Amino acid sequence: MMRFRATALATLVLLPVLALAQPGPPGGDDMDGGGRPGRPAFLRYLFRPEVVMRNQEAIGLTPAQRDAISAAMAKAQQKLLALRWEIEAKGETAAPLFAAEKIDPGPALAAAGELMTLEEQSKREHLTLLIAVKNALTAEQQTKLRELDPEPWQRRRP
């Protein structure tokens, strides 16, 4: 049960980070060719926590750095869990507005706006985590991570 909770909390933190990194053109352009936004170009300069964890020995991560990254992850998990509850509740409230045969644009757009605001807060929290991870690393460690994982934002299959 404890392992499930840890996995669930890690998922809350890490999966939405990938939402920031939706596959886009290799150059990180702002459109993916289908008219949808691609991943932001600035993401190529940031490191996902799991990439750092996977390569911690290879980059010489110190216990103090590990503690700083763990603390940032714990803080993000706490905030993201609260946001997730809010998003689910607002989504549940909004669903009937969109299920109607004819949608009243005023209330529907207001409900969607509330959801998008919460989703923006979630993305901001994830970005705050990514910044904290990068700031915990030395320039040499960042260079080594880029060498070890040149495509850090590509989805990987286990």
C-alpha cells in the first residue's frame, strides 16, 4: 500500500511534467505542424527529476543535492495533489454543462476557464520543480546529463 502511494504521488509530479513536453518538432518550434503548440523550446535546458535520479551516480550527485531535489519534489507533490483534487471537482461540476444537447456558452466557458486556471497553476508548479532541479546541479553535472541523455524529453518505454 505504501509503495502504491509513493508511485501515485510520483505520478502526480512526473506525468504532468511530460504534458509540458508534448512531442513537437525537433527544434522545439512552437507549432507541431498540426496547428497545435509543440513543446516549449526552453524545456531542453531543464532536467526531469527521474533523469537525474537515473544518472545520479554517473553525475556524482551529492547527498545534499539529492536532499534538495527530494525536498523540491515533496513540496511539488503536496501542491499538485491539492490542485488535482480541485481539478477533478471542477471537472465533475463542469461535465453536465457540456453534456447538454445545447451548450450555454456563458456558464460552460466560465467553468472551462476555472479548469484552465487550475491547469496553469499545475504547470507552473511543475516548472518550479524543474527549475529547482536544475539549480541544484553544477554546470559540470548538467553537461554530463546532456551527454548521458541527449533527448531527455522523449517519452521512454520501460
